[in-house]
Amino acid sequence: MPIEIQKTNPYTTPQTYQLKMENWFALTEPYTLSGNIVDVEKQEIFMGRVHVLEGKIKRIERCVVPEVHYIMPGFVCAHSCINSAVQTPFLAVEAARYGIVAEIITVADECVDICEAEEKIRQGENIIITTNRFDVLYPLINQYPSATVLATNDCTLSIRTYSYLLDTFQKGMDKGLSFFNLLRVISSNIINHYHLSTGLLREGDAADFIVVDNLTNLTVKQTYINGKLIYDDI
């Protein structure tokens, strides 16, 4: 039997949690999170509340709130391998601490340089930029934000792989890439291209999102999957 505990979560209204064997926190629904909401599709950030019911986002309310943290879509860890593109079993707590809410194996036809990549984009192909080619191909993310996807080279599901993905995102920020373009290549582009059920912080979506304290170093404070609080560092 799970052990029920009371915990004050500064990002939600007070709730009753159930501490389970796998360390998942099951929030009593419905609940509401307040903060600065990051809309990856409209490329805007606004203050408001996210209302969650039965694992789905019931409503997103625009309103003035005192919280200064950010609520944003979670990342999808794409692994570049020779296998067919199928969604993989998810190592929840290990991945969630890095803001990852889903994983997928992709088929990679890695480009050698930007010229080769641009030729494939002109032919209507999407380009997978792997972590070991990031320093060469990263300009494509700002030039072709709808045709690029960020993936790791390691098919092994491990904490090191998850940390590499977030490190690469932050490296892109340091190189001057657009925050929203980077967010697209690590979330919405993958979700839309592979028709994943992972939510993108929209009304009616699965309640898959993360809470970060700022948009500079993306320190992940909480990760929610299907409305469940999977990772909590507050």
C-alpha cells in the first residue's frame, strides 16, 4: 500500500501525495499550477495557470500570478540508431530530472556538413542533428527550425545520455540559438513528426510538462507526466 503524506508544493495548491515504491508522486486531482507559461507553438511566454484533470490539461488560463518560475513543454529524448523508429520504455525518474518526458529511437542518416544537410532539406527531408555533430550543424536550427531534430548518438538509456541532451540544449543557448527554436527541435518537432501522444502544454493534451526556475540554465525543478509529479527538486 502506498504511504500517504502531506507536502506543500509551491508550484501547486496544497495536495495529498502518495509515495509509491518507484518514488512517483501521484497528485490528487484536479490541481492547478501557476507561473510563466511557455507556448512553443505560438512562441510566446505569458503569466497564467494550468488546470489539470485526469492526467490532461483541462484549461490554460491567462492571468496575473505572483510566481516567477516557468512552466514549459518537457523534452523528448530521441536516440539516433539504426533501428526502426518506435517509442521505447521510459526510465521515468532518471530521465525526468533532466526534463525529459518521453523517449524514441530514430533512424539516423547523419549529414557530414551543412551543405549536405541543406540539400536534403531542399528535397523535403528532416535533418537529425546528433549530439556529436552539434558543433558542426547547429546553425541549421535557426535557419531551418521546422526541419531539424536534436538527438543523441547513444542508444543506451542512461543518466549520462539524458544529461548530454540537456547540456547540448544549453550549449545551443550559449551559441546564440533561439530559445524557441531549440525547444522545437527537442520537443514539438519530434512529437509532431513521429505522432507521439506526448503533450505540448496545450488544452486537451496529456499533462506532460516541466517547471524550471529560469530560461538561462534550465534548472529543472519538477517534471510531470500524464499529470503525475515524477521528479521533484524543491
